[in-house]
Amino acid sequence: SYPIDVAAIREDFPILDRLVGGDVETPGQTDDDTEPLVYLDNAATSQTPRQVVEAMSDYYYSYNANVHRGIHQLSQEASVAYETAHDRVAEFIGASGREEIVFTKNTTEAMNLVAYAWGLNELGPEDNVVLTEMEHHASLVTWQQLGKKTGADVRFVRVDDDGSLDMDHAAELIDDDTAMVSVVHVSNTLGTINPVADLADLAHDHDSLIFVDGAQAVPTRPVDVQAIDADFYAFSGHKLCGPTGIGVLYGKEAILEEMEPYLYGGDMIRKVTYDDSTWEDLPWKFEAGTPNIAEAVGLHAAIDYLDDIGMDRVERHESLLAEYAYDRLTEFDDVEIYGPPGDERGGLVAFNVGSVHAHDLSSILNDHAVAIRAGDHCTQPLHQKMGVPASARASFYVYNTFEEIDALVDAVDDARQLFG
Ligand code: PMP
């Protein structure tokens, strides 16, 4: 039988019943909307089920208070919920406990936290940092700029024409002067699933650390950070049915323990005098100021939601949709798809149609109520390497259907006719 019950899942997402096509000046307006939404922009952000919205409204309606400070009941309840959310994330990704789970704003902030709190203190002109040519700007720009600040050499592992990493090149680039390897787990442009455990072995053979960008991986497949042996691992709540404004940095406890704080202020201190301060235990040392409490509650609910479906089933559904989209789009000989074959990719397909600009294509698709991404998907250098300024990207999630992919393909065909 089919791995997941998509029809039942769709019931949990009111937004999927929305019509579109009207005036965008009034967000959420439905008066002049006519066409049922086909939402295929999930790699940018996923939609939010009732269960997550309700968990967050329950927090605001019933136990909204600041955490860690109050003795009063609401503050204690909010603190329990906030702390338990860390435990739930730890369990979900195979971390050993809440000490290893730092809440951030998103993946980007998790990356910057490590770059500044670890990189600025540890990197020098004798070191190198190894990235891949398919890194998202969140990692690429962060390490590139840190290289400029510290003098560390930033290197890029080649991506082959089939969208896979050149592992021989990785073995050449990672050497005894490598201090950090930063690699995307699932590429948000190519859909490539990288061999991150092998890269972790390579990094560790040279006493380097490895940071894995799991923004597209944690939402779409089971992830076990200890099986990968990642030193750092990051992802965003909003791509896995959770709210915006919360992301996760996993770090091995011993490494986080050694690191200086990234942000200073309240909540992250133990003792403060006019001359000096000491730091709170992990993970609070890295969570200065009033944190994203409601978002933590929402993230917890999102993880419960996905775990109820089963991440192995989510992965299966994603790859079946990706394979179907790949096969259907290759029916057109003027469609070029980037990345690995249909049966070897994460749940997204980036492509171009002849010489039609991806923005024009996306605009035609929007006329058909099909929502996709057009642009460089925060991988400008990779697009330069592919020889195109932009691409169109359709990306799938638990609530997407094969019929929606048919709607995508029909709209693409319309655009092909229109542009001749
Ligand atoms: N890395 C990858 C692979 C991504 O797809 C994204 C989101 N597009 C990010 C990092 C950044 O995520 P966020 O914008 O939530 O920080």
C-alpha cells in the first residue's frame, strides 16, 4: 500500500483548500480568487498543520510567560514547554540530550553562530575550510566572509555534471590543515543527497570538524546526527511544518562546552559582576535574551506531527513524487533538469524550459495557480557553474499529490506553447 495517507494529511492543512488568482494587496483575500492552489514551493517553506497552530495558540491563550525567570506557575509551565521542546528535538535527530540542542532563528543563524563563536577564535591563515560547490549562501557566504576575517583558505569540492560530489576531489582538498568541512546534506537546488557520513570520516581522519546543513534533510528523511558523526548539524523549523523564527543548532556537547558564547545578555549567564561574568550551562549559554518560546512549542508539535506519519514514510513519498516529476518533465525535450536521476534525489526538481527565463515560467505557472520557486535558490555560484542565471524549482512535501505534479506539467506545457 502507499506509504502515507495524503488525503487525510491534507485535511490538517486548511491553506491547501485556498483558491488563488486574486489581488495580492490584501493577503489571504478570497473574494476574487478562483483557482485551487497547487503549492510546490516546500523547499522554501512548508505549510503548517492545525496541530502546530493550535499548540501555539494554546501557549498564547493558556501559559504565555517568560521562561527561566519566574517562580510563578505560568512561567514554570512555559519553561517546562520550552525545555521539553529541546528534549524532543534531541530525540528526533538522535542527539544525546538537550545540552546539544541550541535554538536559533533559523539554519542561517546556526551557521553564523558556529562561524563566529567557533571560527573567529579557532581559524587562522594556516587553516583551511572545505565547502562544496553546491552550498547554500547560508554556508557559502558565512565561511567565505569568515575566511576574509581570519585569513583561512576557503575551498570548494567539485560538483560533477550528474550533480554528485566528486569524492576524490574531496579527499584531495581535505588535508591536515583543514579545520572545518561544511557540507549541505540534501542540496536545495540539485536535490543531491550527499554522503555526509563518508565526509565526516574524511574530516575526522584529518582532525577537522564537520558542519552539516540539514535544512532540506531533516524535513524529508530520518536523520541521526550520531550515526553521521556530525560535529554540528543545523535545520529550520519552518521547512518541517513548524513556524518561522525557530531553527536548531546541534553540536557535540564537548565542542559546545569549549566554545565562547555568540550573543551576550540575560538568560545565558550564571554570575555577573561589574568586572566579569560566567556562563550558564548548555544549551542556555547560547540562547541569550528572551527566546522563541511559542515557536519552540510549535516546533515540538511539528516534530510530533511528522513522527506520527513516520519519517521513513515521508522519505518514501518524497522520492516517489520526485521520480514522477522527473519522469514527466523529461517527456519534454526542451526541458533541462539539474542534478541526479529521478530515483536518486530528494523531493525537488530544478529545471529550465528552453530559453524561457525561469521568472517568466514561474509567472505563467502562477496564472495556473501553481506555486514554484524561480531564481538562484541562494546558490548563485552553482547556477553560474551550470551556465544559467536562474532555474525553476518545484519541491514537494507530505501533502502533495501526483495530480498536483500533473498540474505542474500541464502548466509547463502551456508555457512552452506560449513561448513557442
Ligand atoms: N540551507 C539550505 C540547504 C536551504 O535550503 C536553506 C533554505 N532555503 C537554508 C540553508 C537557509 O535556511 P533559513 O533561510 O531557514 O535560514
